[in-house]
Amino acid sequence: MSPSSSKPSYKFAHQTNTMAPIHHFAGINPAPGKEARLKELMTEFADKVEKQEQGVLKFHLFEQFDGEKGNVIIVHEVYEDSAALEAHLKTEHFAAVKKAFAEEGLLAGPYEMKKVKAFAGFRSR
């Protein structure tokens, strides 16, 4: 924080404007026996996002290991701004992945989305 302000002056290194990027985390629970297909589909989706959506600054897929509940796919998405997020939600590849989730029965239940805002820390080393 700056001495004259009570607001944090936190800013990501890649930020070029004063608006903070939009961070989303999604938790996706694969249906039994569908984990490999879900990972394949999400990998293809990530490739399309990288190639076609310049406003998406980061799109990482992680796997949370949980012996009791099974594995969960965690998606960390960072959007340049709200326009980039809205554009992402309107892409053909987003519609196609949602359709595949339903038609192929890939999910054990609804996926969970969390919109988060950084307030401290550092980008990476």
C-alpha cells in the first residue's frame, strides 16, 4: 500500500492498464470412467483458447488428486478484462466443449466456477 492510500497498489507484472485481470478457477468432476476423455477434450480446448483468444492471458489445467472422491480437473483462467471473458463464453469451441460435456456424459455433476481477485503476492520467479 502506498502511504497516502488505504487501497492496495498490487498489480501483476503483465498488466498494461489500471484494470486488474479477471481470474477464474473451475473445478470439474469427471464422471466415472470418463476422466481420460475429459482430459483429452480439455487439452484440445486449451489449445484452441491459446491459438484463437488473445484476451485470455492464461489457461492452465491442473489435476487435483483425491483418493476418496476421485480426481478433479482444476482450470485456472486469466482474462485481460470482462470483454475478453465475454468473448470467450461466446466462442464456438466453448459451445462445443459444453455440448460434449452433456452428450458424452463426461461430468459427475455441475462444474464449479470461482471468480477471484488477487490482493497480495507475486507473479512468479
